[in-house]
Amino acid sequence: MATNHHDTGYKELFSHPEFVQQLIEGFAPSEIGELMDFRTLTNHSGNYITPLFEEKFEDVVWSVDITWEGVPQQVYLYILLEFQSRVDHTMPIRLMHYVACFYDHLLKTRVTTPGGGLPPVFPIVLYNGSQRWTARQDVYELVQPEPPGFLRVYQPHLRYYLVDEGRYTDEELGLRQTPLSGVFGVENAGHSWEALQQAVDRVVAIIQSDPNKDRTDRIITRWLKRHLSRLGAEIHLDQLNSLVEDRDMLAENLENLVKKERLEGRQEGRQQGRQEGRQEGRQEGRQEGQDEARKEAARNLIRRTEMSDQVIAEIAGLAVEEVSQLRSETRH
């Protein structure tokens, strides 16, 4: 489910080591998680970022010990929480900037030295927007046109690992019986109270079977209260202190919202026919304005950069053919 602002509730979730472990073990490549000793997870979250992108980021940073070919070393997990309303095609540049600032912090605080070398970083982007993520995942892929062989070695490379919540179906999340997979299910329920009711039921069942039930219950309950408040749920959230102990009260409230949703759906169906004509005219006007804005953005990129039609199309939200036509018109 998309949110249009940073979700500090997620930042709180990932301030707990068990949720970081669940993210890596459940959603990252298995060969990475198998190397990690999660007992050594240490939180290093802080503000390392210069003002270039500061207004757009929420991140958490952890270190964890791994053993590779018999040699122990430390890896930093840089987790960026990306909850913008639109896919950000500058993400590879942002991640390169963030990681560089983090390395600079390690050097300034003498955690390491240039002679001692920089520790490896595993950058992760956690995204929960309604659009599927289409941005490039390596900054090198933004270098257009691709340079000749003798120049390629001099181009920047930094790749991030993407966790796009919306790509996971309910069945896939059901295979991961962890509180975090339950949270993802609640997010993916969107604004459907009926789907949300089912997702919450699943989270409660997961919590009840969790070996650290009381702790997990407190963490998830705080997150869910923020989530329901953001959705505008008509529930007395101050009375919700435990998903396990207050599950009957929560279930009753969600059931009332489901009934209201179904009633509004029937009413909306009757009104839709009368409204379609008026709405269509307004939507066409808005769409024309949006299309022209995208085209103008593409024209500026054509005039001012050497980007390919493919990259400009992805950034401006246009078809490649449209960009090619605009390029032809711009030359004339």
C-alpha cells in the first residue's frame, strides 16, 4: 500500500534486531543471510547525509559479523525506507551519495582509516508504493550512452538490493511466517477494510505463535496503531494496547468498517452512472495537463543532457516512441 510520506513506524520496526533479521532471512538472497551471525547485530543509525538529498530519506544502519572463507569480518546493512508516492529514478545516485557519506562518517570518527580499508556495505531499498518499482538498480546503468570499453572501468558502480513489498502475493507472504511478513500483508491490503481485516487476523495468529510473543505484540501493536490512524480508521486507538488481548475489540471494529465499506460500494455503484459523464470531462482536462508537463520535462532533458530516449522515457513517464518524436521536433 502506498504512503505519501516517510513512515516513522517502519523506522521504529527496524530499530529492533529481530525485524532486521526477518528482512534479511525472508526477503534477501539466501546466500547472504547464511553468512551472517545475527547475534552480533549492532545498530549504527544516525544522520550521515549531507543536505543534497536529506529531505527525502529515512534510513537505518546495522552492522553484523560474517565469516567468509574462514575469515571473520563486519558488514554494514544500509536499509533505506523508500515511501515516496512515485518511483524515484534517481535512486542509484542517491544510494551512491548515501553510502559515500556513511564511509566519510566512518573515516571522520576513526572507525577505520584509508589504510585500514573500508568495510563492505549491503544497501537495501525497502519500497511500499502502489506502483511497481522500475528504477535502475545500479548507478552504472544510468551512464548513457554506454561508454567504450577503455572508459567503462572508470565509471561508478554501486548496486542496491530492492525489496518491493507490493510484488509479493498473499501466498508468497504466507510462506514466510514472520511478524514482518504479516506487516507487509497489512500494507498490501491497501484501503480495503475487508482485506485489512484478513491481514490483521494473520498477524495476530503469527504473534500468538511467536516465542517472544509479548515483545512482538507490543512492537506490532504500536506500528498498527500508526497505520490505522494514517488510514483514517474509525477505531478508538487509545483503547488498543495489545493485538492479542484486544483482538475481539479490534475484530468488531474492523467488521463494522467492512460493513460500511460494502454499503458505500453499493451506493457508489448506483451513483457511478450519473457521475461518469461529468468526471470524464474533468479527467480528460487533467490528463492533458499532466501529459504536457511530462513532455516539457522530456524536452528539457533532450536539450540539456546526453541521455538516451529510453532513460528519458523512464524518467518522464512517457513511451520511448513519444520521446523519439519530441527529439525529432526539437531538432527542427
